[in-house]
Amino acid sequence: MSRHCRFCHTPLTHTFADLGLSPLSNSYVKAERLNQGEMFYPLHAWVCPSCKLVQLEEFERAENIFNDEYAYFSSYSSSWLAHARQYSEVMTARFGLNAASQVVEIASNDGYLLQNFVAAGIPALGVEPTGNTAEVAIGKGIPTWVKFFGVATAHELVAAGHAADLLLGNNVLAHVPDINDFVGGLKVALKPGGVITMEFPHLLNLIRHNQFDTIYHEHFSYLSLLAVERIFAHHGLALFDVQELPTHGGSLRIFAQHANGPHATQPGLQAVRDKEAADGLDELDIYARFAAQVDETKRALLRFLIDAKEQGLRVAGYGAPAKGNTLLNYCGVRTDLIDFTVDASPHKQGTWLPGTRIPVYAPEKLREAKPDIVLILPWNLKDEIVAAHSYISEWGGRFAVPIPRVEFVA
Ligand SMILES: [Zn+2]
């Protein structure tokens, strides 16, 4: 079977990371399905030898992944809500947004971000494919279209008078199967002087900090500035600024406009281009070296968990994020090594993790079970989690993270 780059159609022949077979990472198992099997799919990331886009090959239609069972509600993370509020304030000031402007967010989830624009009296519209999260947004008074975004939806937005002054998407660019239809849609939906901002985890950090657990089926592309600039340029869009953000283990926020648009190019853009060039992101060697690092991480995590078990220590997890499911399935960690995990989201409590069948409880379970080690699966939120659950030290419990290398953090 031949596979081709989702952007430039070059045949994909270079492996970035092969994580074997894994179930869809958001398919949490409910009690009534415990006696059923689960589908496992290849989880294999490739790098395009031509444009250097790191990507999974498409294996299942997006409609089957982002269905109404999709369990991720943005509003359950307090640090993410603060990030969204700050973004809204800064963009409003920088681009002079007011009651005559139109803000459009793609993948607006439960309205975690647009609620800030609505409260400030700036017209805002969300486009969100998952019905249950969109309903929450609509309930909060945030106009939301339940749709996938692409060229066709962009034309509908323009026809309905919603061409955007600010067109944004956080953690969506990496999740779209047809990146050309998506970026082509951005071009259509943007007003002549408008600004696009997109946030996505930065491939440079994934490589530098060993974040291979952020590879999962719903996440089709792993983006560098280099690849994104190529894709945007192909669709008549020009980047004029980029910011490095701490979210999701190190993200980029790119700023784009129509080619020859009014916004001056900022020095931050060249700085990130130079950083990527210095690490060799336009060469294939760096991608080829990554696989060995992934194998080594698996051996170290298993050694840590087996040692804990042999010392008679009880180990629990904290969190049930998609990245935890990639890690646990790749490493083959089940209830033989981690007794249970806990998560603040009521949508995940009372389920079992896909593939590994580790039960998910509410965080109160920690006080009851008093585990000796709590392994933080969403390592990007470790400071928030450690601060909120420092009481585990009352019984001698300690927090650890698995990535970039397994170690105690408190
Ligand atoms: Zn390519």
C-alpha cells in the first residue's frame, strides 16, 4: 500500500516514530462495554522527505473520531481557561477589536475562549464539530455552528456575513485530516485586513523534550514553523509573527494574513526559523534519531514501575489524557503496574482507559487509597496538579512524571 504526504503528496518512506497498535485515545470504555473488544489501529508517524511535515497516515475518517462521545471539555483545566482569557485581552488590544469586529474560532469547544469576547461585547462565532461541547457553548450564549471547518464551511460563513477580522484555532490545525482544505478555508473566511492566529504544539519541543506520547490517532500532523509556513504560503497566506508559548509542553502561536497584507513582519518570526534551522529540522537526520529515544523511554518507565512494584509500593496515575493512553498502550502498562488513575473531568470518571483498562476515578480516590507514587500523565499540567494535591505527602506519597524521562517531581 502506498502512502503520501497530506500536504505535498510526496510518498512517505521515512519513519519518525512507530508506536505499534493502539486504540483511539479518546475512546474511554464504559461499564456496559467492558465485556467487549476494542479496535486497535497502527500508530505510526512519518516525516515527509520533501516538505518535512511529520504526520500519521489517515486510517479512519475524522467523523468517526470526533463524535458525540468525544470526552474533552476545555473548561475543566483552570490554567487553560486563564490562557484563553489572556489571549482574548491581548488580541483585542493589539488589533483594535470592537463591537464592529467579527471573531471566529474554529474548534471552539465549550466556548472556553469565546466567552471572553462575548462578555466584552465583541461579536463572536464558534465552529465546532462535536455536538455535545457545542451545546454547552450555545447554553452560555455563544453562537456556535456544529460543523467541520474547510473551504465549503468558509464560503457559508462569508455568505452569512461572518467573514473574520480575527480567525483563530487552538489545537485544531494539527488535528485536521485534510490540511489543504482547512488552510484553504482560512484563506476564504478571512477579511482583507484580517488576522489568523493558530496555536499548536511545536514539533521542535516534541523532539527536544521527548514528547512522543503526544502522538495519537486524532492528532494527524506534528507541526514545525517550517512546514506550516510552506503550507500557508501555498494557500496565499503569509506569516507575520510567531510566539512561543508554554502550553502543551511548548506550543507556537502563529499570526498570518493574506499575502501582502497590512501587518508588519515581527522579529520573532525569524528567531523561530533560525532555532529550527539550528536543530536541523529541514534535514532528515533529526527525525531518524527520534525513534531510538522513544524506545529508551519505554524501558526506563517499565524499570521504574517494576522496581516500585517489587518494593511493594502502590502506584496510581493522575489524569486520563489522550497522551497517557498513547504512553500506557505503547509501554504495555495495565493494572499490573498502575492500580487506577483519577481525573477531574466527570465525563471520564467511572470509565476505563482504552486498551489498558485502568479504571478512572474522581481525585478524592487518592485520599482513600493513599498510593505511594502518583504518576502524572498530563505532565504539561504537573505544577497545577502537584499544587492542588500536595496533601499526598501526609502519607508519604510522591508525584512522578513519565516524560521527558521518568522521575520524581515532589
Ligand atoms: Zn510533504
